[in-house]
Amino acid sequence: MKSKRGGIAAMRRIAPFALMVSIAAVAQPARAPTVLAGVEPGLWEVSRDATGKGARRGCLRDMTLLTTYAHAGDRCQRTVLVNTPRRLLVSLECGPGEFGRSEITVTTPRALKLDTQGFRRGEPYDFTVYARRVGECPLSGIR
């Protein structure tokens, strides 16, 4: 299932970062898994490119929302499979035929890599995104 074919098309079908951030306003922060305990909320950029090219910015207060990046707006049940100081692997169940797996690797407390794959709306997805903290959120932008 870890094929990069169709990854760009699949990325276009998922909800943009802005939608993911908007659902953070109604989602209650979960207790941070070990890997995310030292990762600071704030203003983050997320991009397909490790250099940050084409990044989208958003304020995140609950870093566990990145595990459901491809299922933004969906109500997913998360099952933590691996929780170490540098790696988090989560299985997602988001409804009939809607599921996935997300792996977050912490490079530094301000830089993360997310590998995710699964099915959403009957379509497979498989892609990698990079996230980096770029600062504090404006007071009105904290989610």
C-alpha cells in the first residue's frame, strides 16, 4: 500500500490545512502522546516538500490533530500502536470504508514528518508531509 503513485492527486483530494486547523477550534486537546509531549503548539507550516516549498500555515494547539491530517473534518477513532520519544504510529477508524494509518516522526521539537496512508471517500491516499513550527500564533488565531 506504500506506493507514491497517485500521491499528488490524493493530496489534492484531501481537505486543505486551513480546514484541518478550523476543526481544531471545536476539538478538545487530547493528552499528548509521549512523542508529542515536547512539541510546542503555535504557528506551523505544513508542506509536501521538506524544504517548506508551497507550505500552508495554521495555528495548532493540539498536535495530535496531525494524525488525522488526511481525514480533516471526519470524526476518527485513534488507536496508538507505537508511542516512543521520536515516533508515533496511529491507526484510524473514521467510519465505514474510511480508515488510515499515520506515523509522525519528530526530527526536533519544531520539525515533524508525517507519513499517512489509507482510504477516504472510497479513494486511497498515500503521502508524506513535513511540518515545522515557525512562531507564536496571534492571540486571535489560537485553535
